[in-house]
Amino acid sequence: MNEIPQIPVDKKLVRVLIDSAAIEHRVVQLADRISSDYAGKSPLLVVGILKGSFIFLADLCRRLNIPHHVDFIALSSYGMEGTGSGAVRMVMDLKIDIKNRHLLVVEDISDTGYTLDYLLRNLAARQPASLRCCSLLSKPSLRKVDIEIDYTGFEIPDIWVVGYGLDYRETYRTLPYIAEYRIDDMGRGE
């Protein structure tokens, strides 16, 4: 199953940026590194940021070879669509107490850093044993907040992407690859 899936006939999907084979290979590398870093420690708590991280999180967790638990958190950013205003609120909190637990936050994409900064500060106040972050995609050219991402899948340019959990208005999340999506100046798919 190494065949690159064809991009659907949709003029908004410009090109496949990262194919499924490259994603799978990178997920294995990340899981191996994370497993090595947490070997011999109490079970790792892997926290997925909903909704975008769910596919990445599932694939990553299936590849971990250390004891781990999974929980989810949901955040919402305020401001105009596609702009990083910096205002973030928690929509759904964790169900598991994280005090003295080793925590790995998993997200789909990090661009401005506002959301991740908010979340990491919030979680750090709960006194975990350790707190690290894994982001499938990173757009360092858009970073407004100095955040440390411990594990990065891919660095990408400042383009809108969909697939493998990432969406445009709740569409395209389940594409098995990451594709560039064309947005017009008004924030609409062309």
C-alpha cells in the first residue's frame, strides 16, 4: 500500500504536500524517539488537542512501545478565522489528574504558538512530573510566541493545509495525506 493516493477532483486542493508514506515513516520515527525518552518512567499520559490531532494521535500511540494512557482536551481561539488573535479558551478539559504524571501534548499544527503557549502554561500549573509537546506540523515563519516543541513531524511553509486530521470548515480531515488548500483573500475556499 505504498501507492500515493490521488488527490480528489477539487480545485481547492492544490497539491499533496506530504504523502501518506512520508507521514507513516515520520510517525514511526517520532514514536521511537518518544518511547526511548520515556522508557522506564511511569506510564506516559498522551494528551490530544481536539479535533485536529485525533488521527496523528491514534497512529502515534499505536507505534509507542511504552506504557501510556490517552486523554483529550479541546481549545477554542477567538478572533477572525485564520488569524491568530491570541485569545484562547478551554472548551473541554482533561478527565485525568496530571499531578506528578509525565505528560506529552500532541497537536496537529503549531503556527502562531498562542494556543500551545496557553495550554502549556495551564497544564504546568497543575504540577505534572514533566511536560513536553509533539506537533505533527510546524509553521515557524508564523510564530508569535516563543514556544518549545520537543518533537516535530514536519516544518511547512505558510500555506493552508488539510488532511490527516486537519480541516477547512470541518472538511477534508480524513484524507490520508496532507494537501495544500487554496484560500481566497476573504478566507473562503476558492
